Amino acid sequence: MEFLNFIPVLQYCVEEIVTQKSKLCDSARVTTADIINRAALLHDAIDKVKENLLVKTKRILDSELKKMEFHEEELKTWISWLSSQNDISNQNVPEVKDESICKFQNGNRKEWLARLQQLSEIQHISLYFKSGEVINEAFVNSLFGSVQNFSITPPSPIRKNRRDTFPTIGVERRAKFKSKGTAGNIHAIAPISGNEAWICCGWGNKEMVLYNMDGDALVSVTLDVAIDHIVSTRNGNVLVSSYNGNSIWRLDEQLNATKFATLSFVPRGMAVAESNEIYVCGVERNRRHLIAKFAADGTLISDITISPHDPHRLGLISEDKLCFSDYSKNNKRQLVIMDNTCKVQCTYNGKNERNIELENPFYPLGTQVDQYGNIIVADWNNDRVHLLDTNGQFSQFLVDTDCGIERPCSLGLDRDGKLWVGNATGHVHVFSYCNWLT
């Protein structure tokens, strides 16, 4: 029975579940400790604020009481002095020792009256506590923090091996939403399940946000570097390439960011092989364009020079064949299919055997390869998404202007066969594309 061949895969899955259970328990322990530490930190901060406010209250009290006592003494002195006089208009008054009154002794009646008027103006001091924000559950939660969780479900290894069956393709829009915050183009989409994807919007942005298909922002992470491309790996990590710092960063299941690799070139697009090796395209300072292969731990395995081709995004068609969107010299845009010896197998520039004319020059950006080796490429200039077969021959337009797409620039395929398309206006469209199991 052919399904007996799946026993090793299923046994591996049992081992993986045991590992994930252990990781989850470890995460729960860390989360519990973080909650307790956060509570202690807030208690300390509140106690510090309380002590500062009490000190301030005492300082105001002492200062104002001192002023009032001085005012009271001066009033009593004036009362005593004036009571000893037979006529307030008498200029020849006896000398008194109080300096506050002595300076008026040689003055005229108007000066006395002005001073008495000042003394009769009694300042009313208000001292009270003004409450801050209303203490309710929402405010306390926003101050304290929250417990968040998300999951990454890599494609099944059983389905990934089924490349002998051509998929059933049926494109229908399932969702549309606009990314929140920074305006600009969606230049990176990395689905991590059948309903969620990491998204980065706005060139130069350092923040990536996990959205679901309803457009809800579930969690966000801000890195120290600008984000170019995002991919998810088979072990549950997320990799992020950055053009400043020449680096690739890894985001683990607890959203901890660590450096995956420091590079000698500026990285652009990435693709993950079924063996979990990472392919990265980029360019060195001397304008050498290359594609490098890394192990799952970030160790460089090899690289190949592909100049004069200028790769932007890439996809893996098979173990010995890949494709990439190419920005060659003279603004020539094309999709290139190349083998592992750097030999070009074919190029696609938007022209096809069906003589379907494009209104504008072909401008490929986002690139994806499905599990059957079909190539999906976003065409910025023509508001279309092209589908090519494994040999680079045009099959059909998956998405066009009739679907409401405007300048598509990034693509992602989730584990359920849905196609995520990001465009230049910050919108994300999700389409049914292919049912892997049919």
C-alpha cells in the first residue's frame, strides 16, 4: 500500500509534536515569569510615583504655611502698631523694630494704605490630588501588557512531495484589507498559516505586522533595521532581509529577534528550500550580483555570480532550477529561469504565444513558486499577476484589473493554497488559488 511510505513522515510529526509541547511549556514558564516581573516593575514604579507625590505635597505645604505664617505675623505687627497710634494720619509716629513696617515710617499716608490693602488680600490656597486616567480594565491592560500568541504551520511534507499532480486552479477573491499605519507599497508578505501573514508596508519601514485575513493586526515587531523581504521557514522561524546593515534577521516563536547572518552583500529577496536551506539574492558593492545559499543555522554554503542579471525576488522551482525577477541594464525587466550552474534556461518578458498584448512594459516584482513548480509573478506596470509553467511558458493571468488590483508588488502563498497579493496603495488582496489536495 503506497500510504505505508508516509509512516516515517508521520513518526517524525509525532516527534515534532513532543518537541513543540516541550517548547510550549518552556514558553509558558517564561511568560509567567515575565508577568510577575512586570507586576513587580509596575508596583515599584507606582511606589516611586507615590513617594514623589507625597514629597511634593509636603514641600508645597511647608512652603505655603511659611508664607501664611509670615503674612499672619506682619498683620499682627501692623495691628499692634496702628493700635498704638492716636491718628492714622499722624506723620510723627514712634519707631518700631519690624523692618516690614519701618520702611513705611517715613512714607506718606498713601503708601500706608497701599501696604494695608496688600496685606488685606488673603490668598486662598488649593491643594488636591488630580487623578490620572480612569482605572478600568482596558487602561490597566494597556499599561501592564498582554499575553499574545501566534502559530506558524509549515506546509505538510506529504503535500510538498506531491508534484506529480497538476493543481486545480480557481482564482476567487476571499478577502481584502488595508494595512494600518505607514502608507506606501506592501513590499513583503510572508504567510505563516492559512489565515495569517507577516506584512511590511512602506519602503524603509522597520516594523512588520502579523495580520489575519480579516485585516486584524494581531502583533507587531519593530527591528533596528529597515525591512526588505520576509520569509517563513519550516522550523517555525521568520527571516527578514535588510538592505542597511547587510544582514538577515531571525524572529523565533517568542518574537525574539537575533541576527541570522551578516553578509558581504546587500540582500534582497529570499526563498526557503524544502530542505530548509535559504537562498538569498543580492548585490555586492562592486556591483557583483549573486545568489547565495545558507544552511538553516545561517552558515554560508555557496554562492553563484549571476551578473549582469540584477535579481530582486526569487523562487525555487526544483533542486536544480530557480527563477528571479531581473532588473537588467537599460531598464530591461524580465523573469529569468536559471539552473544551478548559472545557465539561463529561459526568460519571460510578458510576451506569450497567445499574442496577448500588455499595455505597458513588463515590470516583474514579487515572485512565488507553488509546490508543483508553477511560477507566479506580480506585474507592477500592468496591474496583473502572471502564471507561468515550470518551464517559464505563459499559462494565464491569475489576477488583473477586473479583480481591483492596482500595481501589485508582493506575493505570498499560504499552506491552504491561497494567494496573498500586496499592492502599491497599502492594500492586501487574498485569493483562492489552488487546492493542494485535488
